[in-house]
Amino acid sequence: MLQPDFNPAPVAVQIYRCGYVSQCKAPRCRERATLVAEKVDNAGRHVRQIELCDRHTQVVIARERARGIEIQDRRDWR
């Protein structure tokens, strides 16, 4: 019997504009979150997401690129 993969590895990070009011989730950051970084698996399914300010989004993009994960910048889509 096939076992479902309950913890799929993310293969891409999608960056898009935050359409709601939220605070940046980075520790001790008091800025308003303007972007969402969402990790997706091979099938394009949501794995996890975090709301971030511009500065912390750049940190996440650099870190994930260094890990070899694809970055899909969708800031202009909405």
C-alpha cells in the first residue's frame, strides 16, 4: 500500500504581495508585512507560508537561493 507523504519537501518559494494587514513575522520586527513567502512542493501545493516586510523577504530569498530552491517572484501578479 502506498504511504502518503505528509511532510513534502519544498521545491520553490513564491513571493507575492500581502493582501491583508499583518505584522512581519521575523523575530523582533515591528514593520508591516507587505509580502508573503510561500513554500510549495512539486505539485504546487502549499507547504507553509510567512508574512514578511521587504527587508526580511530579501533575507529569505537569499537564504533559499543558497539552498538551491527556486524563487518565483509574483509581486506583480496581483
